[in-house]
Amino acid sequence: MSTSIDRNSDLNIQIPTVQVPKFSHLRQDANPILAAHMLQEIYKMVVEWQQELQDIERERIQITNSGPILAAWLESRTFKYNLTGTAIPTPYETVDLNTLTTIDPQAGYRLCGLDEYGALWTRPCSMAEILSVSQSIARYQQLKDLTERKQQVEQHIRQILEDLVHLRLKLED
């Protein structure tokens, strides 16, 4: 008894066709190039923040080395004259540092500030001291502005670090 094998019968087997997924280049799709680009952007931001922190520190050192720093303010006391020629002092007002060149020679000045308990202190300030006191106050304001900027940059760094840690933990799951 002989058996014949039909070689064409194996080719007639019906194989279900599989749908080939279509790949789209839309932004929402998995795009490793976009992911790498975003990581590069984040890296650039962090490097810029690091540079800004270094610049802030350099500027802080420069300000502190340039002279005394005074957390205070100047107030002026101008005098008005009544009809009899008697000087009548007006209430103290905050001095506009831009107008220090046009000071009334009869005016008086006082330096004011708050102590560590928040209590107000004052002391007279002579005309000879106005320039150096004003510069000391300006240095304090510059340091205050630098400190605020440093805190903002550090907050950005803390936030991105926190977000990256959460992302990494999420990707490990």
C-alpha cells in the first residue's frame, strides 16, 4: 500500500490575517526622540539654574565686601515757616534717595529700623552720614532681592527634583 502526499494541501491551510498596527507620528504617541528632547530641555534648565545660583553667590560676596549693610531706612524732617518766621517741624517722611541732592539745609534726618524683637529704634543722622547710610541701606536691599531670587531658583530645583523622583518611581513599576 502506498501513500501519496499532496504537497499542495499544506499550502491551503487558512491562516487568520493579523491587522498590522499603524504608527502615527502624533505628539501623543510614544516618541523616544521627543522624550529625549524633553530630558535635554530639563537638563538645560537645571544647568541654567545652577549657573544663576553661582552668579547670585558671587554677587552676594561682592556686595558684602563693598561696605557695611544696614537694615533700616531714613526719614526726613522738613521745616515750614509760619508768618512770624518760626520754624514748624512737619512729621517725619521717608526720604526718596533720588532727591538727596536737593535737601533743605534746615531739614533733619533720622535713621530708623527694627530690632530683633520688632521694636522700632531711631537715631539722628547727620548730613555727613546721609551718603554712607544710604549706600548701606541700598546694599541691604540688594542682598534682600538676591536672597528672594535665590529662594525662587532653589524652589524650582526642589520641585523638578521631586517631580523626577516621582517619575522615576513610576517608571520602575
